Amino acid sequence: MLSKEKWQGALYSFIVVIVLWWAVAGILTLPIVPSPYKVFINIMEIFKSKVEIHVMYSLGRILAGIAISILVGVPLGFLMGYFNKADKILSPLIYFTYPVPKLALLPVVMLLFGLGEASKLLMIILIIVFQIIISSRDAVKSIPEETFRSLQSLGASKLQTFTEIILPASLPEVLTATRLALGTAVSILFFTETFGTEYGMGYFIMDSWMRVNYLDMYAGIVILSFMGFCIFTAIDIAEGYVCSWR
């Protein structure tokens, strides 16, 4: 679970952002910068009728992207970390493709997979999976050889080596990589949801902007930010349980 200090830090940051937002809105007195009070009231009024469906679509896409990235990236990273031959074969491919700006691949992905769910999901996976692969591989490689030898000398099987050494040692790094990639993944999700869809927070925010409905636009921005914060917090809580030994 999150520590008291982390909750206090999150609350403090939220208060600072709201105070600064309120000050800017009061100084400018322009419709393009509504006060946070008006935005939060608007969220309560429109959430059920207008926003909930968009939240569900965006949340589903980002959670599916994280799940698939972990299912693909962790085994691949473990394979590269444990077997040097696999690392020599796959590392050049990873190093060549990882630095490519993923947003630059959006036109190619949309041409190959269309404007539907597949292209949006694939873009999220491309953001997250590389960091998970590299973090998983490096976590396995950082385990001292003596640790493996100690367990193997006791007659441990490959499965026991995996469950008792590799998995516990690597999980924190995997979750850290997921957290680091999450911010970029949410940004890419917002961008992809402006193409070929009628559902998603990206679509909702841009549609509100096009209709010059600034209250709805800011409501969407706040909700998207809160959604990212909730996922980030959920990963922190999950780490507290699955990596309690730390």
C-alpha cells in the first residue's frame, strides 16, 4: 500500500496545482481559462451522461496495452537475461527499434492495421513493451551468479530457479518500467483517439475544443489526468503487495 508520506505528497501537489490554476483564472478572467470550481461542477453534471463512456474506452485501451506488454515483454526479457545466446540475437533488434519515435510510426500502424482499436492498442504496446523487455533483461543479468549456483547446488529445478530467484528479483524493475512508460502511453493514447473513433478521452477533449466548449475540454483534461494518476497509484499499491519483501 502507499505510505502516508506519498498520500500527503499527492494531496500537497493537488492543492498547489488547484491554487495556481485558480490564480491564473482569476488574473486572466477569460473563458478559455475557467476556474477549477466551474470545471469540477461541470464534471459532476456531465460525467454520467457524456464522459463515462469515453473513460471506459480509454481505460480499457490503456489497461489492455499494459497487460499485453507485460505478457510479451517479461518472458522475452527473462529469456534474454538468462540465456546469453538469446540476448546476442535479440538485443541488436531491440536497440535498433527502441529509439525510434513511436509517434512517427502512427501513420504506418494505421495504414497496416486501420483506424480501429488494433492500431490504438498497438501504439500503447509499442511505448511500454520495450522498457519492460530491457528492464526485465537487466534485472536478470544483475542477479549474482552465486545466487543461482547456491540454489542449483540444492537440486533446484528450472521452475524453482524462476519462481524463487528470477521473478522476485525482476518484478520491482518491471513495475518501475511500467510506471515510467505510463505517462508517454497516455499521451500517445490521447493522440491516437483523435483519429477514426467516436469514443475515448482524446476524442472527447478535441471534440469539446472544436465546439469551443472550454468547460467540457478542461473537464476531459482533468479526468484524463486523474485516470493516469489512478493507474500509477494502482501500480504502486500492487508493488507494495507483490514486492512486500523489499
